[in-house]
Amino acid sequence: MSEKPKVAFYWCASCGGCEESIVDLAEGLLDVIEKVDIVFWPVAMDFKTSDVEAMADKSIFASFINGCIRTSEQEEMAHLLRKKSKVVVAYGSCAHTGGIPGLANQFAREQILTYVYDEAPTVTNENKVRPEVEHRMNGASVTLPAFRNVVRTLDQVIDVDYYIPGCAPTPKIAQEALQILLSGELPPNATVLAPDIALCDQCPRKDSKPEEFEYHGFKRPQWTDIDPEKCFLAQEIFCMGPATRGGCESLCIGGNMPCTGCFGPTCRVKDQGAKILSSICSALSAKDKDEIEKILDSIPDPLGTFYRYGLAGSLLRRNVKLPVS
Amino acid sequence: MELKSQNDTWKPRIVAFFCNWCTYTAADLAGVSRIKHEPNVRVIRVMCSGRVDPQFVIDAFVKGADGVLIGGCHIGDCHYIDGNHKTIRRFAMLKRILKDMGIEDERFRLEWISASEGEKVKTVTNDMVEKLEKLGPLGLPKKFIAWDEEMNHLELEISKPKEEIEHV
Amino acid sequence: MTSTKQNGEVRIGYFVCHCGHNIGATIDVLKVADVIKNLPGVVISREYKYMCSDPGQEMIQEDIKEHNLNRIVVAACSPLLHENTFRRATEKAGINQYYFHMVNIRENASWVHVDKAEATRKAIDLSRAAIQRVFFHQALEKKQVSINPNVLVVGGGISGIHAALTLAKAGKKVYLVERDPTIGGLMAKFDKTFPTLDCAACILTPKMTEVKNHPNIELMTYSEVEKVSGFVGQYKATIKRKPRYIKEDVCVGCLDCIDACIYKDGKYYDEFNVGLSKRKPVYIPFPQATPQLVVFDPEACVRLKRGKCKETCVEKCDRDAIDFDQKEKFEEIEIGSVIVATGFQIFDAKKIPYYGYGKYQNVYNALEIERLVNSSGPTGGQVVMRNGEVPKKIGIIHCVGSRDEKTNIWCSRVCCTYSVKLAHLLKELSGADVYNFYIDMRTPGKGQEEFYNQVMREGVHFIRGRVAEVTDWAAEKEEQGKLIIRVEDTLIGVVRRIPVDMVVLGVGVEPHSDADKIRRLFNISCSTEGFYLEKHPKLAPFDTASDGVYIAGGCQGPKDITDAVAQAGAAAAEALALIDKGFIEMEPNTAFISEDNCSGCKSCIPLCPYTAISFDEEVFKAKINEVLCKGCGTCVAACPSAAIDQNLFTNDQIYNEIDGLLKYEIV
Ligand code: SF4
Ligand code: SF4
Ligand code: FES
């Protein structure tokens, strides 16, 4: 048993979908369990941080960390696992590029706390209680992890060896990645373990995209009768596919919804949002300024659309006006 | 190694992308005509303003530019027919994104400067410098370091022996 | 992150130029060389007085050999000036010329800044960017494109005619496109030409006939260039042939139809005589019009307007040459180069209302006078005014629509001398007393000042002062019925009122009102005033920024016949040089798609202005046709998965320039 490589799973700021995706491996999971020794997996197994701390440095073969990093505790665990592991894998969009929680980088910490603890319609908090990092009561002190000002991708906190993209990674992509890692022949550092080609390559609707086209305005999918066969962009429904790494088996497209970009950009791209912006906007039909602005208005939340999963990992990372503390 | 004055006082630094056929030529003309202007612009020559990838603009800000200027031919005059039409469309959207990300309007500018408008190179440069001086530094490289300072404390603790980190 | 291969160790040689004092006086060149020396990859960093001189170039070459350099960066003047010089030097020393990169610290820095520390800092930043950039340079080969020897000449005025004939004589096929029904342009309307007073028609008509008869010239009059595509060596142009309603190959120019027209007299504005006479719906612009073909004016001809007429003209035509069913035709021609010689137009004097043009019938513009004094003009060369009288006193006002903040600020260059000429002709023909009102007399050019002196001796009066007003308001009796010119005579410092019978406005010249449309067809830039922009104001006044497109004559700026012809010859010679070389080398700055990386999203395809990108259905990838790609880079910027890159401007190169420019921030 101890001959098998040791593996750890950990979650940080995430929705739990990534953990779910490991369970979703179904029978595949058994294969995995057969080949590895899971030494740490708080969601499913009872290990304590102290158990990890007790391990020898680099004794874990690979740690799969999902979720982005928002609290001091997540930072601490990331550092700990980094120390104990040979290989650290950022698992899923949040760890990889910031994911949905990364969109919080549009707002200041205080804005978020105010909303969550005071203003949200479902909250009653008459005493305006806020979480404190340290609370003293009857001489004892209770601590909570610090809530950071910035949402971070995993590699903004520790060195990351590999990435498995997706919100969440599909069982197929996860299993293939595991196989690669366990094969003993490790790919070059910082590789994203998914095809390095945009989604259109694998899209079932690719034939229906015309060669000549321009955008007169974008329709919102929820208000549109979507042709289930035709390229979304050809229907003037915004799709991130051209700027997003493939490998997801076109699941959203299969469900008649456009790609929202969770697999992140190809390795040649520094900023996924800027790239989709460039390609889509170049092909607007409008020539003068007012017309252009009118078409742009049909994308109501461009930042949230272009950077849905990539804001924290984008070039700018965060609204640059926001306070540091 | 660097000149001393670099650390003295802050001066806005502008990265400019000038198209070869109009604005770059206009800048040359400004040179030949000795039209003096502010020394803050650093020009990168591209064949057409259409070559300017929005990533370049963001990257320049990230690397420390206080402003980014794109210079191209007037609409209808692009050497490649309508490269600048693509520029203006991307520019409009990129402006929106930058605004949402807290980068002021004046920091990102698109100007059509034809090959004969050496004078305009000066007016645009001086005007932009003036506006940026009012705004002050954008200073993203420093900002990124400052953002991440909140993690330093913990990193130090982690490298210390275990018992010092208290858990209840 | 990077896809560019770096072949082996990068060894950079950095050379910074003083350019005498041009750079050295503002930029601390020694300091720049010193800072750059310490950058990674830099093997040698030198400064020198004149890098572009032979010893400068030899220095680079020796260093390449001695230090085994494989990247060269020269910080000097603009790459638009000397990039090729240094590329050649690099190539001579045995390394590919595209391993060279140039930093512009003269036009972009030393010439435009005063603060030495700041200029030096800028030079360092720009140089650092280049040093980082050249790491990603690669060996490239120039593309060769063959040159189609046919030439399109646009505009059949004296410039176009001269250029066409020069080319035709050299054995090249020329398409001469003129939008009017005849060639000849403005010059055909002139009477005698300054300063020699030889008659315009006598020197122009033989050339026009030669054009008509030359086997190498295909004359396309009453035609316009509609569309141009392609690139140097391989242009395609669509020519719109407007219908004359005459079978061009049948009509012999007997003009019987004109006589036979139901209109017994002319009724419509006669373009050739600038409205001083009337013509019929069917007409020939002037007796020597080339080609000798009549035209039907569709706005005037009853048959064409209403579909019905007695058609007396058709009846009369023995040769059955009239064809009212003719339609506009479009012809496509293939050429390798173009000479644009579309000329200028005269300033519309109505824009200066206080000179009374269009208000007082005896106020004329200079072109009208050219017709009036012409022996084949509307009055047979008699100076008879619109009111039927012969003027006794004539005032000629210079600089109308020239050197004027309110209209056109430039000097039109020809008006002083033609006004002097008109003064001479008017005086000679009518015996009138002639007054010229000038701001400054500008008579440069061979024989022109002498001519001015001669006319002065003939007794023409010259009054220095900008005319304030032309009015018919008489202050005293002898002014009644006259046009009074109010002017401050600045030589004696007195405001004068000079009553005359006839006023001639020495109108300036300006770009054609549709000059903009035409230049866009050929991708020519224009200067602020709208004249076409030459590649270099001194060394290449006939060349443009569009390869293989040359300019000549009035479209480039105000000039007289002598200069127009000289420029036309130069443009023709340039075209010949291009043609006889047989091919042109093009910058290898084309874009290319990595097949492995392309997802087939087709985003790039509609963006290319030259349809250089096609889609290969078989492999489901986009492909760029290197021959069609002109290297704008638009598709590169747009490809959402960065599957496209552009030679000479790769993503890596540009990112590293950005990084290098700003590096100091993080130190
Ligand atoms: S835009 Fe890029 S990925 Fe899309 S078809 Fe063109 S080259 Fe291929
Ligand atoms: S760079 Fe791209 S868009 Fe521009 S000409 Fe070449 S293929 Fe066409
Ligand atoms: S060439 Fe100047 S903008 Fe396209």
C-alpha cells in the first residue's frame, strides 16, 4: 500500500463542484483509488491538518487544490501542501484562473462584507456583527481566518506545476490528467492538462459558422429561441468558444447554451477577455462611433461576460482603484 | 545602473503604438520639423493600428505605463483600407472594460494623426502628458506588490515552527 | 508562453549614433552605450559619430565577425530613413538582415526634446526595448513579386499626357484614363503661356494627337477609375466607361449630328469656354478635342431625357454611329503601377463675396479671361465684356483665394505670373489701361522675373496692396457705371479708389473637390490642404507611400506647366525603373497561422481587407495566402486563441518591447 503514490485533495474558495467532479469519476474513482493512496481529502475522509503537517516534505506525490484563495487559512493550506508535495495541481477554474469567485475582484472587501452582513435581503443582523479575526471572550481567544482584500488564483500564492481546467473539470479531463501524472512521464512545468486549441475545434456546430459575417448586436440566450444546430455566434449570441480551450466535450453547447469560457485561454494567450473582445469587436457591422456603442450596449456586462472565469487570473487581476486594505 | 533622475520625481510614462504609414511618419515629421514636445511617449511601431491587440494595451499598463496611446490613420485613410475600423471598435469596448477595472478614461487614448500632421503629434502628446500629470501615477507594478503584501505575514509564519500558529 | 524558437545563444551588438550633434547634443550617447552594455545578451555596446557612414557600417561588420554577433541593434535616426542601410550592412557581414533592429532616437527623441536627462532616459528605454525584442528575431527572406509592365495613368491633362507618352515611347503599354470627353485638361483652355508667350494649343495639340495615335496608349476618355485592388506590380482597376451615345469605333468626327440637332443654337453651359458660350445637347468640347468624338449630354438631350425626339441627328448621321441605348460599361484592366495626375481646380471666387464675382457681370475669373483672349474662344479673341463693351480700364487682382487665412493659406505659385501675362494680353488686345493689385510679386523660375519687368515697361500699372473691395457704389461722378476697386496702396500709404470697367480675379488653385475620393482609391495620403502627399518632399516628390503609385502635376501641389511636365517625366521614369527591374522585393511581414493551434473559429476570415485568409474545409483550419497578405496584422490582433502571428511584428517581439520600455519601473 505504501508503495502507491500519495495524493491529497483540498478545497479553497470554491462551490464544491470540483469535489463533486472527483466523485463523478464514478467507477473511474475506484481505478484511481486503486493506483493511489489518498492521504488527505477533508470532504470525504477524516484527516486533520496536523496529519499533513506531520508528513515529510515532498512525501505527497500530488496535491489537487481547487478553489481560489481568499482567506489566510486557504493561503496557509496552500503553502503547507506545497511544502509536502512533489507536484501541485490547480484543479478547476477557480484555482486555475480565479473562476466565478474571482469576479469579486471588482469590489472592495468592505463592499462585500457590507453587502453580505448588512444589506443582503435575506440577512438580519441588527447588531451589525462582523466576523473578526480574533475574538476575546472570557479571557479566551477565538480566531477566524482573515478575509483578504484580493481574490487570488492558486499560482498567485504558491508555485503550481499543472492545471486541470474547467468549472468543474469533466470526469474525462480529470481522469486523463491523472493518468498523465501517474504515467511517470511528467509534462513540462505549468502545462494545462487539456487540449491547447480553442473549443471551436471540437464544437459540434462548427460547420454552421459562415466564413463571412458581422455582428449587428447580440441577443441574450434567455430571450432567444436558439437554433440547436447553428453556431451561437452565427446567431449573434455571445459565445466564448473561440477564445476558450477545448476539452470540455462541448457540454454547454450540447445543452444548447453558449460557452462561457471556463476552460480558460490557450497557452498563447495572456488575457482571455481581451482576446475575445478583440475578435468579436473587430467584426462589428458598425462603422461610426455611435453605431458601435449601440452594438456594444447589447453586451450588458462585458467584464462579467469576457472575464467570467478569468478575472483574478487576468492581466489586471482586480479593479486597480480598490484599496489595498 | 539607471540614470539617477529615474528615481527622483515621477513623470508619466506613455506607451504609444503608432501605425507605420500615418502616425509614425507624422512623428518623424515632427522630428524633422523640430517640433518640441514632452519626452514621455515611447513609440512602438506597428504596420497598422489594427495590429494593436488589446492585450498589448493591458500589458503596457500592467508593466507600468501611466497611459497608452494608439495612433493611426484617419478613418478612410488606413493603408490597409479599414484596419482602423477594427481599431476603433475594439477601442470602444476596451475603454468600457478598462473603466470597469478602474483605469481612468484619460489613460487610454486613440488618435488619428495623418502623415502630414506633425504638429498634432505635439498637441496630443502634450495634452495627454498634462492630463496624466493631473491624474498621477497608475503604478500597477507597485500596486500588485502592495496587494500581495497582505500575504507576507503569513508566509513568514508558515516558515516558522508549527507551535507558533494558534488554532482553537 | 513563447512559441518563437531561439536558436542558440543570442549575442547582441548595440551601436548608438551621435549623428554629429543631431543626437549627441541632446542625448548623452556615452551614458546610453554604458547602460545598454550591461543588459543581458549584449556582447558589445559602442557609440560612434556617424553610424550610417562607411566607417560606421564597417565597424558593425567587423564587430559581427570578431565577436560572433547574431543580433544587431542600431540606435540612430528613423528606420524609415536608414533601416535598409543597416540591414544591408548586417547582411554583408554574413548574418540575415532581419536579425537587425533599429531604434529611432533622433526624430523620436533628440530632435523633439530639450531636457537632456529626459531625452537620454528615453533613448535608454527605447534601446532596452529593442535589445529585448531582438531575442525573438528570426531569419527571414524577402518576398519577390513580379511587375506587370502595364501602367495606368489617371488624368489626361498635360502631366498625364506627358507621363503616358514617355512610358509609351519606352515600349510600355499605358492606359490613360480621363473623366472628361477629351484630354488636354486645364492647359487646353489657356491662351498663351507665360513667360515665353507661346500658344498653349500649339504646343499641346500635337502631344494630344500623339497620344491618340500611339499604339502603346489605350486612351479611355469619358471614363473614371471605379475600383482598385491588388498591390504593387499586380494592381487591378475597374474603369467606368460613361456612355457617349456614340459608337466610338464608327464615328468619324464629321460633326454633322451637331448641325442637325433640333436645337438651332447652343443652350447649355459650355464647359470648355467656362460658360462664356453655350453648346448644344450634342457637342464636341473644342475643335481639337481628342478623341474627335461627339458626346450626347444626357441631361440636355431631349431623346435621352424624355425618350422621344425627332432624332434629326440620327437621320443625318451617314454612318449610323448614334446609339441611344448605350449603357455605362465597366472594364477591368491589369497594371503594375499607376501614375495619378488628376490636377487641381481653380478657386471659386464666389467664396469671397466682396470681390463681386457672380454679382457684377464684368468681374471675371482668370480662366474666363484665358478663353476671352483666345482667338478660338467665344469672342474670337476680342476683349468684349458681358455687356458688349470693350473695356478701357482693367483691374487684375492677385492672390484671390491664396495666401489668405480665410480661404486658402498657400501661395498658388502661378497667379502672379499668369496675371502679368493676362495684363500683357489684355492690354495688347484691347489697348486698355491695366492695373495689377498684388500683395507681393512672386515670379520665381526661369524667365519669369524678366517677363514681369518687360510687362512693367509696357506700361501696366502695379499697385501693392490687398484689395479690400470691388463695388459699383460711386462716390463721385466719374465713378458712375464703373467697378471701383478699393485698395490701400501700401507703397505710398494711401487708400485709393480706382474705377475700372473690368475686373479680373487672379484666382488661386486648390485640390479638386473630389480629390479625396480619388486618393482613397489608390491609398494615397494627403497634406492638410488636400494636395496628395509625396513620399519625400525633396527627394521623392513624385512617389507616394503606396508602392507603385506615383503622382505628378497639380494634384501634388500648385505648379506651372514646366514643373508639371518635369514631375510627370520623373514619375514615368520611376515607373520605368520599377518595370524594368521586373520584380519588387516585399517586406516579409506577412501573417501566418499555425495549423496546430487554429481552432477553425473563422473569426479572422472576414477581417482581412485583401481576402488573404481562406478556409480549408478539409482540415477545418484557416490559411493565409502569403502572396495576398499585406501584413497589416489585423487578423493577428483578432485571433481569439492567438493562432496567428506576424513576421517582423510577432507577439513575442511586441510584448518584449513593451516590457523593455517600462522595465525601469520595477527596479
Ligand atoms: S481566428 Fe485564429 S483560430 Fe480562428 S480560424 Fe482564424 S487562425 Fe484559426
Ligand atoms: S495580416 Fe492578416 S488581415 Fe492583414 S493582410 Fe495579412 S492576412 Fe490579411
Ligand atoms: S495603416 Fe494606419 S491605421 Fe491602418
